[in-house]
Amino acid sequence: MTTYKNPWYKPLNPIYGPMEYETNAKPVEYGGFLIYERISGICFDVVKDGTCVTQLAGPDGARRAIDKLNGATS
């Protein structure tokens, strides 16, 4: 089980999710980040240094987001 911080967590507003996300998924490394498929086929989390930095609906979107975070252009 892997856990990582949810930076959007708000204790008085559960719509923003838990304080930490948990997953049994094996991460894929890309551009210095880890991509976790936290909810199968639905939610891909991009994680850096133990904190989720963005969430996408697919692995290609996660890779594009990492490219943007790293300053790459396509």
C-alpha cells in the first residue's frame, strides 16, 4: 500500500477527499514524477516527493501534465 498527501484536503469539506490517498497500484515513473492509477481506468494521480500535484483521467494526460510541469513543449 502506498500513501501520498492530498494537497486539496479540507477537514471541514469532505468533497476534497481524504488527507492522504492510498493505492495498491504500482507507479509508472515519468519525467521525475510517479503516476499512480488510483481508480482503475478513471483517476491517474501525478505524485512528486510524496504529494499529489495533479489528477487526470488518463495516462496520456498525466504524461502531458508532467511535460508541462517540467517546462517541455510539444
